[in-house]
Amino acid sequence: MKAPTAMVLQLAHHIAPAFAARLACVLAGWLFMAAAVAQQINAGPYVPSPQSVVADMLKVANIGPGDFVIDLGSGDGRIVLTAAKVYGARGFGVEIQDNLVKLANEAAKNEGVADRVKFMKQDLFKTDISQATVLTMYLLPNTVNMLSDKLKTELRPGTRILSHDYGLAGWIPEETKVFDLQEKVKISGVTTTIIYLYVVPAQVAGHWNAKLSPAATKLPVSFELRQQMQKIDGMARVGGREVPIDDAKLVGEKISFTLRGERSLPLAFSGQVKGGTIEGTVDAGGVRSPWSAALAGK
């Protein structure tokens, strides 16, 4: 393939010289801009999270040795390195600056965790993040929100997401921690630091057919759930009676709600969502028994 400038000059050769010169400049400019747009989206300059913030982020996420931590925009690797050294976790970081990737991998070797963590130069938008149980990021707000669909589709339900300073539009944080930090002034000019904790929700929207023991109710129970990210509500049918679902809550794969059963006896459901099924316990006036449900069409 000919170089863009050569193609421009070839085209200009067949046009009036004065116009051709102007056209060549315009087309060359267009080609330059197109090439720039094709480059990886800039996630922002490297701004390290203060070490005290790193410690707080990992505490909020309740990191443990069974976790796999992925840091998008990992810088010098301090989040993943701390997760490995202090909590015994595994994971990797993604960074676009060669010198920072090299620095982080050298630190992993020096600190004896290179068998559990690694750092790569890679486009964070093209990175496979499905292995994460915890995902962390300190990115510009527009980049954070451009990642929203990727987080929803690639991360498994129950995965914890930690975002430093900038929240995810449309997501409801399970916890928000705000505090003042003097060392932050050198980084951003302000002392305020915010940590947002999100938990990827299971998909529960649809019609569910439930199975309950006679101890809870002898009537057939089904329910219809609506969902907007972590927010859920809906209606249930107990026998031939339609009743509202109250106090509905979804955190990752954990679901709970209440409804009025037989003779308006309150039924308090809790359970674990696994794809198209739910299994758990139901409390009927202090009597607990197992229950399950299947998503219609599954």
C-alpha cells in the first residue's frame, strides 16, 4: 500500500497546480487526524493513587487470597502489588507507558510476587477482564463511563469494582468513602478523595416460577422482576392473587425480597442467583424452609 502522502501527491498531479497544492494540504491534514483518532483512547495522564488510598481501596473491597485483581491504568503497579503482598491475591495491571510497565514488573520480582502478578502494555478497552473478582481503576471520568458497558458484559456477577474519585454513571455504589488527604494536594490540588465500591449484579429481570415447601405456603407462587442495574422491583402471584414485591435488594448474586403469602402471611425470601435459577430460604412467620425458582424459558 502506498504511503498516504504519496497518494495525495499522485492525486494532486492531475489537478490544477494551485488548487492541487491546497488540496494536498487538506487531505494530508485529514489523514493525520484519522491516524490520531485510530490510536488508543487516552485514559488520562499518569496520576498515582497515594499509598494510603490504595490501602483503603483494598480494605473496602475486602480483598482475600482467593481474589484476582485487575487494575486498569496500573501505573507503577502499586495496587496489584499491595494486593499480592498484603492479602495474598493474584492479578495483573494494564498500562500504556513502557517505563511504568517495566518499573512495575521489576518491583514484582524484587518483592517476590512475580509468580502471582504481572504488568502489561495493553489497550485497556481491549483487555480481557473476565477473570477479575476485583477490578480497580483511577481514570478520567469520561474513560470510566466509556468502560461501563464492558464492565457489565465481561465481569461476572459479584465482581467488586473500585473507582477512585470518579463514579460510574447509572450504577448505584454499595459503598462510598469520602475523606480528606493532604498528600492528595500535590496530585490534584484538593484534599478530597472518594472511593466508590460497586458490585456487578446478576441478571434477574423476567418471569420466575417458584417452588416452596408447604411450611411456607401451599399455593403456587410466581413473580415478575424488573431490573435497572442493581435496582429491582416487581409483582408476585400467590395462587390467583397478585401482590407487590417489597424491600427487593440485589447485591451481586444475592437477592432478597418480601411479599404477602397465604392469609397475608409475610414471606421473606433470600437466595443466591445462579444463571436462570435461584436457591435459598424463605421465612414464613419465623418458620424457615428452602425455596427455589427457575426463570421461564430456561
